Amino acid sequence: MSYEITIHDKLDDIPANEWNALVRDNHPFMRHEFLAAMEHHGCVGETFGWLPCHVAVRESGELVAAMPLYRKTNSYGEFVFDHAWADAWRRAGLDYYPKLVSAVPYTPATGQRLLCREGEDARWWPALIETGRRLARETGASGFHCLFAEPAEQDFMEGQMLARHDCQFHWRNRDYVDFEDFLVRLRAKKRKNIRQERRRVRQAGIRFRVLDGDTASERDWADFAHFYDRLFDEKWGMATFNQGFFMAVARALPDQVVLVMADRDERCIAGALMYRSDHVLYGRHWGCIEQVEHLHFETCYYQGIEYCIRHGLKRFEPGAQGEHKIARGFLPTMTRSAHWLCDNPFQRSIEAFVEHERAAIDGYIEDASRLSPYRQEQDSS
């Protein structure tokens, strides 16, 4: 096989149409427009410790495989926590950073990481993985990590990399006709609680607008960016995304943007931003300027469920963590990541750690599944 592998410090070096031709299910976070917008609007770079070094594989001049890749100088925005590993390296007088990470920055959503032409996985996955490991060795990185890869990719990597497990809570569309059809599949108490939560929001005078990239106005994006910034100011420090980024993605991918805005007394007080592929809805960001009981649940979860039912989407991934999602129809779902370390002085210890972690997560998922809000016959379907 004769092919050429190149490394690019900006995604614009790779034509958008060639990159997108390798993206399956029209996955919003893997599209060139989304990843490039982060670079254009300062969401990645030195400030946040995400330095692009994307991989492109060409055969006879044609892009046949690719991988989003970043040189990381910290572990910020990964949602797979390795601070204990970094601390062990530091105490041993070693450098854990930089490291190489294939992921979508700040986005714990499962999807392709090893992009290639349909039906050519076996051809190009080994080349992409070996490129990540080789580049780590050549650049002095401590290792190569692949986060939230789709299951088939993860299965392939687990034969040659350490595997870590985690848990998220996803909703699945069982061909519901409408929201009421979803509710009647739940146990009576859970059904009653959801109806009560939705009623309280309506009684508070809240009205919702569900917008896409074409129908959301500049004012809507300014309001949402304000909600988003305020949440970071109150809880997490510096915001990574910004209004310019949000609007750029909305212009580039209007049909894949779902912006839910909550109004009261002709004033917008909260919003949730979601993105969609051909089959999946992904919840990403939320913020508000007024506290209204159950408003978060309605804006981030129930509006998203209604959207999935209305548009025939099969799954809703609302983001990381949150056991409170179980009572609202979201069930525990395993997520995985793959890790390879160049010169690992703690190989046995880390192997034992990930084995123990996997067992703990598997047990947690089993326990959490017992809390399913669905009626017994629905659980078994």
C-alpha cells in the first residue's frame, strides 16, 4: 500500500468537502465546519491547551482517512479524567504533558475518531492508530489517547491500548408517537412527576421557542451566549465557546442546530443548545438568568425528547453525568476510551487501576439500571 500521511496544525489545510466525505451519520461534532469554527474563534489553542495536529492520509492524492488530533498541555475539557496519572508522573519527576488526544474538545459525545471511507476500516484504522503513537514518540508526548470513539473503533483499539469505561445516561426512541406515548410507558409515579414538573413550568408563564440555525436571530445568540457565560462565571471559570463560534456553526450547519429558548413576559430567561446528526440529538449547553423550578429539566430534557419524537431521531445524548436523568427516561449507557502511554513507569499499576475502574463502572451501570423508570414490560422490550 502506498500512501502519504501529513500532520496539520489547522483544519483549514484539509478541504472541508474531503473531510466531510469521511464523516458518517452527518455527525455534527465531526464535521469540518464545527471543528474549524473552534479554531477560527479561539476556542482551542494555547489559552485552553488544545493545539491542533490533525492527521490526513492520502492515497494517489485522495483523502482516504483522517483523525482529529490535539497536542494537550493539560487535561481540561476531556471528560475522561487522568489527573491521578499526571500527578504520578509529576511525583516521579517526569512530564505527563504534552500528550496527544483524539477527541472533540469539550464534547463528551460518542462518534467517529478514525475517519475513513465506508468499508475501508480495516485498511486505515491501523495506520491512524500507529500515526498517533509514532507522533507521540517523536514529539515527546507521554502518550496517545482516543476519547469517546464509536463502539467498533473502540473494540479495535482495545486489543492494543488500555481501555477505560464510564457511564452516561441516554434516551432511546422506541417509535413513540408523541410525548404522551412516551409517558405511558413509564411507571405511574415517574409519569406523574414528569407531568407535574412540566405543569409547574407552564404555570410559571414560560413559553418555548425551538429554533434552528436559520430561524435563530443574532439577538437569540447574544442572549444564549450571555446565559452560557454566566454559568461559567458562577461555576466553572472561563468559558471556552463564544457567540462568534455559536453563530458560525449555525450559519454553516443550520439544519443541525437546535436552540431551545425559554421566554417569560416577552423576555428570554434561559436557553439550551443541542446539535443533531441524522439519527441522534446531542445536548451540549444550558444557561439561565432566572431560577424557575424545573426549568432546567424542561429546557434541556423534555424539549429534547419531544424534538426526537417529532423528527424521528433514535437517541438523545444529553451530556455527561447526572443520575437525576434516570427518573426522566434516560438510562445508564457505557462510554469508553482508549489510552496508550509511551514510556510508562507505572504500567502494572495503571493496568490494575483501569481493570478496577472498569469493574466499578460495570457494577454501577448494573445498579443504576435497576432504577429504570420504565414499566417492566417496557424494560424487557
